[in-house]
Amino acid sequence: MLIERAGCEKPADPVVAGIKGDVRVVLQVDLQGVPQRLEVSKSLHPILDQRAKDCVAKYRFQPATSNGKDPRLATIGVDVAFE
């Protein structure tokens, strides 16, 4: 579960000005809820892909649990929308 989300503004770069859509970032949530091993699985443009990874790296999650108590690693996907 996402507990802290950083804002993600589209870069002012004119190269990506007309590009809209979602970048999907797949990551591993560690035992402290920190994103690790971020990879883009749905790309829009290299500039937007990197911005999405930078934003998601600042997110914080509630760690997954095993049997409702023991924290464990989890792999998830996050979509970052650019308008």
C-alpha cells in the first residue's frame, strides 16, 4: 500500500511537450517500504521514463507481510501519468 507519494511534474523540455500518457515502473518494495530495482515496463520517451523513475524512487510503501505479520519483499507496478 502506498503511504507517501511525491508529486511528479512533466519536465519543461520541449522535446516531450506534446507527449501524453502513462509510464509504468516495476519495482521491488523492500522490508522498510522503500522502492528498489526500479525498471520501466511501459515507456513513453526516455526523458519521461527517467522522470517517472525519479518520482517513484521517492514514494514510500507499507511493506508487504507474510501471514499478516512478517515483512517480506514484494514486486509491484506503478503507473505515472503525464498530461
